[in-house]
Amino acid sequence: MSPTHMKNKVLMRDTNIKALFQAESMTFLESQPPIVHNLWEELNYLRNRPLSKQKTEKMTQIDRPVASFSKPERLRNGMGTEITLIFRSSACSWAASKSGGCTMCGYWNDRADTSISGQNFWNQFQQTITKYESLLQDPSQATVFKMFTSGSFCDPKELDLEIQLQILRTLTTFVSVKEIVIESRPEYVQEKLLDQYKDILTTQYLEIGIGLESRSDYIRNNIINKGFTWDQFVRVTDRLHQYGFGVKAYLIFKPPFLPEYAAMTDLFNSVRACVNLGVDTISINPKNIQQHTICEVLFTKNQFRSPWLFSLLWVIKHSFSQEELHSIRLICDPSAAGKERGVH
């Protein structure tokens, strides 16, 4: 059974999230054809390959984030400053599952080598708050605070609910914070959770980023191995808008196994679908080649290269009208740009 036919099986419901997700994941995984199972075996093999000594040492630093940085950023109402915090977590639940995660994602390499407690997350958060306290307290500044876990911020198995809420409450006390951005897989964006977020965020704008990657269910689930459908994304988008929250769609440009022109066509179709749906922010991510991924395996065999910069510019130029760019925020901040493993 193809992922397209799974749309009535993988439903968004407010029940026991952990049990529901595990049951739906197993139903989805067991329904896939043999070629997909071979992909999962390869992904799990790559997930278990030994890391460098430097990476292994960092995995033990559970009270320090993977990274935190600040730079100029375009907010909804003009230019401002972003503060980005990348938590070190115990890994994305999807990557840790039987599926092995997404074919292009190397963020598994930044996981902790042990379980992460709520206190560990809080210590990482406090370290970043201390680092940028003067900026956060400056009433003349407008900042967006972005938090990434290399998985799902909304996943209670990855980040305890009480810590999620405590972090959001703390951010509301800083005068410069106008926007908050987090990431999640769609199955964790439940109404009960959003009710609690809404009670806390009375003045700040919350945007939740979802790795849609492609409008095509076939590409998303058989090539990227994402494990959810377009219909799920549509339902979550509608749900977030009902709460007054924003939706950011991450779109990948040139996943593995797609030639350049096919990738351009897929990205164009994906952008147009998101525009028509009313997505608030579209983040276009040209594929860079990360360690211990399917992309890297193909790259080392000269069977894959990151996209051409010209191709990226062409798709961006032809995917949006000037009028649409007044209402939709377009982001494209390529990793490893200009290098062999990035768009060039």
C-alpha cells in the first residue's frame, strides 16, 4: 500500500499521543513495499556507524546546546534579530524508530549518548538566555527566538511537556521577543497542546515549522522517508491557523534519487501548493550532504551532487509573484553554500 492510500489510516486525534503514534507508525511501516524496507535497513545501518572522536565527546555534553547564535533576520513586520538555540536531545523519535528516519538528515549525529532530562534541557536553555540577556532585555530590539531539537519540540518523549511550557513562559518575560519559532512533526501538534501554548503566548507570535519537504506523497515517503501525508499537513495547517499560530513549511530542493530538472519541477509544485494553502513562511532548503546519510553514500559514489545555484534561483524567481511575497515570508539560507557538499 502506498503512502497516498494511508491518509485514512494515519489520523490526527487527541488521544494517548505516544501509544497512538507508535501504533500508527507500525501500521505505516508494515504496509510499505520491500524496496522501502531495504531503504530502512540502509538507514539503520548508517545510524549505527561510529562517529568521530570529536562528535562522540560532544554527545556527552548534555547540559550544553549543540549551538546557539544570533544574526539579523526578517521578522513579520520588518528587520530584527534572530536568536537560535539548537538543543542537544536524545534524538528524533522518527529517526530512532524502525524506519531509520529521513534519507537526507544527519542531525542524528548531534544527539546525546544518554537520555536527556528536563533539567538538562533547562540548563541548555538558561545558558543561551544568559548569553543573550542584554539583547533579550533591550526594548529597542525586535527579536525572534528560534528553538530546534533536531527532532520535534512538541514531542513529549523528546522534550517533557512541562519544560516546553516553562521555556515558553520564560520567553514571554523578555521585552524584545516578538516571535517564537519551533519545529515539530505533525502528529504532535494536537489541540490539547495548542490550548496550553495559547494560554501562555498572549502577545508573542508562534510559528511551528514542519518538514513537509515535498507536495508529492510519493517523494516525501518513498524517497525522503518522512512518514506522513499531505493531508496530515493540511489538517495541521488549518489547526494552527485556528489558534492564530503560524505555519512554516520546510521544502527540500533536490532530495536523493531525483535528477536536477525533476527536483526543480517538484520544488515549484511544492511552493505553489503551499502558497495556495496559505502557509505563512516557506523555507527552501537546497540539499547539502550530511555525514552518515543516504545522500553521502551516493555522493561518495559520484551518484549524487547538491543542486546548482542557478537552478535554485530559477525556481525561486518563477514560483512567487511580487504580490504573494507581501503576504508570505520566503526564507532560503543554504547550509554549505558555495562548497562541494552544498548548493553551488
